[in-house]
Amino acid sequence: MGAQTPRCTPGLEKSRRFLESLRDPSARPSIRHCARLAGVSYVTMWKAIRARKTASAPPGPGPMLPELSPHSWRGVKQRIEEDLLQGRLPRRSELPSVKQLCVRYDVAFLTMRKTLDSLCASGVLQRRGRIYRHRQNPLPASRPLRFALLVFNWGPQRQMGLFSDYDNEFVPALETECGHRGVEFEILRFWMEKKSSIICASHGTTPQNIEKRKDIDGYIIPIFHNIILETDIFVRARNTGKPFVIIDEFGGWDVRPCQAGAKHALHLCARNIRRDAEQAGEQIVGRGHRQVAFFSAYHHDLWSQQCLEGLTSALSFAGCPPPAIYVEHGSHTISEYEYTPRAISREVNRKVRDCYGACRRRMPEGYASQLDPLFSSIFDEYLVYAEANHAMQRHLKTCAANKQTTCWVAADADTVRFVSDYLGAHSPGTSLISFGTSRVITQERITTINYNAPAAATAALEFLLYPERKLPGQTGMRLEIQSMMVDRGSLRAI
């Protein structure tokens, strides 16, 4: 005999209207929480949910009650573990009080107490009276573990090991996390010669065979450019049989072929540029801005393209017009070998080198030998910077003439410097927002959507220590690190 449809009372009708008003029924809170929001009893809400599921369920037996929700103690436990990993809750320190956690996660006191007790039983937290603290699990090792950071060197001198802003934040965060965990790590530089990777220590030049390094227990490989995906470094790391983490700094590379056949491999998406740009657009609209300008000095970059896509999506969702686009394409494409975009033409580059060659022939040999490394590794980049800055000036003047555009968005570290200098001299009241943590951003106090390097370091080290354990928020071999907004005052409200 099938379940009877309950008689439609005012309470059931009120519950039914509340359930229909939910935007995402799959993310519905617990029955008790639904009843409290709708202003009905628990039994009335339960009957309404049962009638709703019975009417929409296919023939045959099936569960009548809603599935696990984020407001159950198991759902709250998962959310707390993700917040600890992402850095939204303090690590290695005292957590907020139980009442504050109840307000934050919108659950009852007893539900939160059950959640915290379960986290204590699993070793994530420790309790002393009414205080809960995050604690680290002890390492089950007879010797200090050692991990290697494989850094790609692309320059002709092969002297620089860290290139992007992310690298310069991730490495200190990794050092700090290793100190807390009692593990060691070293930097191994590598480059390509005839489709084979040459690996050396950070300060050495002697090639090393990582397959024979028994003292290394895992590897971390940052990817800042797709040229690294074409190397055999992943095959060599996979052949060691040890866990390795791929740090995807751009959030757009397809790293699945690199993970093929690996027993323990993690794709750690350190940045989702499109999502970060959407977050920036939401912040801009929330401050009252309706017309936005987008600037990029190297618009062939994957970074610039995804920034524009995310920003346009957020503005269109809010009913605002798309951003005014001011970009320079230059000669850079994603498939080029150089990491620094080349905005200067080959003809200008040839003329400058010919001029330098003529001057060099008139110099004493001692002076010339000292200038050669400077010219080969730095001079070209300064020339590129000057050329891009000159090309962007006409865009900046055009945009400044439109007084209705109240917020400017800079896509990369070089562009934000051009835009910041121009705004400081001509339009200091215009809002400015960018991405990253370059030196000019921190010095000029520009509001940015930042990468969460400490959370990435924590997740990478956690995976290398316990590769059999699934990290909170991990989907298959992929884990995405949430970015965060740092408001330094350049994004003003209207």
C-alpha cells in the first residue's frame, strides 16, 4: 500500500511554499533548520518533504528523507576541514568559540559540539576544557622526511630559479610549513637539453639522477608556463614511484597526461584566474561601480584572456555593460619558449644589438666581458618594458577622457605599474584593482585578488606526507586552492 498524501493544512501549505522558494533544492538545510526558517514544526516540515519527494520520485522503493546536507554534523565537519586546509580557520592555534562557530556555520550548539568531538577523535583537533585547537598529526617516520622542489630554469645564464610572484610567495610558505612539520626540502633546478631534463642542485652545476636519490621522499613541480608540460621531468618523477605534486600557477594547463600512470600524484590548482576575475567583478559591482576599463599589455597571454572572460561574466550577471578593453597584443603567443612576453619587434631588437656590438668593440675587453651578462639577461627585458609602456600610454589617455568609467582593472604586474603611475599623476580618484602580489602592488597599496600560497604549501605537504589520504575538497587527483581579496584601499566605494 503506497504512502498517503497528507491532508493540506495551513502549516503544510506554508512548508510547501518555503521548499519551492529554495534556489537549489539539492543544497537544502536540515529538516530542523528548514522548519525554523519556515516557522512550522519539525513534523510538519518532514511531512512536506516526504510528500514532495514521493510526488517527484520514480516508481520503486527509495529513500524518503533528504540526503546528507551541509548543516548536518558530517557536513559541518567536512566544511571545517576544508576551511582549515584553505586557511579560513587558524591552523596550529585556537579556534573560535563554539558559539561563534555555530553562528558561522549556521547550526545548533549540539550539532557543533558533536562535530568538534568527531574532529578531536580523528586527530584534527584537540580539546582543553572549552577550547579547541588545531593540531598536527605526528609523522610516522624513523628519520626526517625530505622533499624536493623542481624549478625550471629557462634563461641563457640559468641563474634565476624563481620567476613569478607566486613562486616567491610559495617557497617561503613551504619553508615555514616544513619547519612546523619537522621535514626538510631542497630546490633542484632543471632545464632541457635535446628533449632530456638536466637536473642540478640549487647552487650546483653537477647533473643529478633523481631516480637514484633515495633520500628524497617526494617532489613538488611548479608550472608557470606550458613549456614545462613538454619536458620529461614528470616521467622521471613518476618513475621514482614516490608521490609528487604539480603546482598549476595559472589554473589553465591540462596536466592530466603528466599524471597518467602515477600511483600518487596531485594536481594542485593554485589559481583559477577566471574565477578570481569573477570575484573581482563582484567586488567592483558591490562598491557601486557600473563602468569598468580592462588593461593588458600582453593580451596574448593565457592570464590576460581568462581575466577578461571572468570580469565580463561578472559584469553581465550584474546587469552592467561589458568592460572597455584596452589591450596590446605584441608578438607574444602562449606557445613561445620565453616566459617574459616579447612586445618588441625583431627589427628593433636587431638594431639595438648591432648598436651594442659597435660600442663593445670600442671598449676594453675587461669592461665588455662584465657588460655581456647584463645585456643578455636584463637589458632585453627593460627594452620590452619600455616598449610596452609606450604603447599603453595612448590607451590610458583614451580611457581617462571617459569620466563615466570609475574603475580600472589591470591584468598583470607590468600593466598595473603603467596604470598606477598614470592614475597617480592624472586621475588619483579613480579606483584600481589587480591580481597578484608584485612589489609595485604592495608598495602602491593596490587592492588585489591574491593567491593563497600558505594554503597551497599546506596542501602540498599534507599530500606528500599522507598520499593515501584524500584531502578535504579534493576531487580525484585535483584540488583547487581558493584565492582571497586583499583590500588595500585602491578600490573605493561610489
